[in-house]
Amino acid sequence: MIVDTDLVEVDRLLSEGVLGCPGCSGVLRPWGHGRERGVRAEPTADARAAVRVRPRRSRCSSCGSTHVLVPAWMLVRRADAAAVIGAALVAKAAGAGHRRIAVSLGRADSTVRGWLRRFAQRAESIRVLFTGLLHGLDASAEPVAVTASVFADALEVIGRAAAAASRLLGPRPPWEFTSAASAGLLLGPHR
């Protein structure tokens, strides 16, 4: 479950019973922490630059299911921050190849190639999801033009939806919005 990036605020919301279970709408309560892991938040080849993250866990008081609460700057099951992966996607849409993107971000070729392939596989469903969000956030938004590149179209509508969300709800980094809107599954399994 994707939550705010302010972990103190997330703890407060959990303690006050404000967060609801995505499965049954029951109340989530604090229930320890997830496994600590490193997430590379900056484009750099230095593996030690990873931010150590130990996400909060919660348990539903109604159905008993547990949830790991992932900060919105991350994507589920990825070792790189959403903004780093987003930079790779934007570079690909601009015509860069996976090797050049990998060098510019300080990542392995295979890692970047995997991101690009997964996004390309999901591009149409992502475009549909974010088109619906765009028009839900801004009823007067112009229709999204369809081009020959579904990959680029999906990124275009993500950017437009993030801009609409910032206008309506206040400023937020676009890849945090994208992570939250996709439930952290921008590169997750096709559902």
C-alpha cells in the first residue's frame, strides 16, 4: 500500500485509525516494520548511496490482513526510486537507448532494459489508467492525442495527470504522484 512520504505522519494516521484497509475498508493499525532494504534514490554508480528504508507494516482490525506501507517516492519491489525509473522512461521516449540511459543513471544495462520492457508491456493499460485520472482531476482537459508510440503516449498522459493533480491538490513531485496513482505498481505485474 502506497502512503505519504512523511513517515511520522503515517505513524500518526495509523495510531489514530485514519488509514483504511484496501481489501475490506476496515481500520489499519500499526503492526511492526517490514524488512530493511536499500533504495537508490539518486542517479549514481555508488551502491553505498542507497537510502536505507524500513517500511511500516499495518494490520487490518477487521479482516486481519497485513500491509507493508511503502512511501510514495518508491515503487513496489524496485531497488530504485520512482524518480530514477521515471527519468529512464522519459529518456527512452526522447529516443535514447537503454545502454546510454544506463550510463547516465549509473545503473546496469540489464536493469534499465528491464524497466523499459516492463513499461512497454504495460504502456496501454497505464495510458488508459492515467487518462481516466486526468479527466477525473480536470474535466476540461483536452483529449489526449494518440501517436504511433504507445510508450510516449503513456508518459504524456502521466505528465498531464500529475500536472492536473498538482493544480488541484497542491504541488507534489510527478513521480510520487505516479507511484501513488498506480499503487506502486507502475512496473508491477499486469493486472
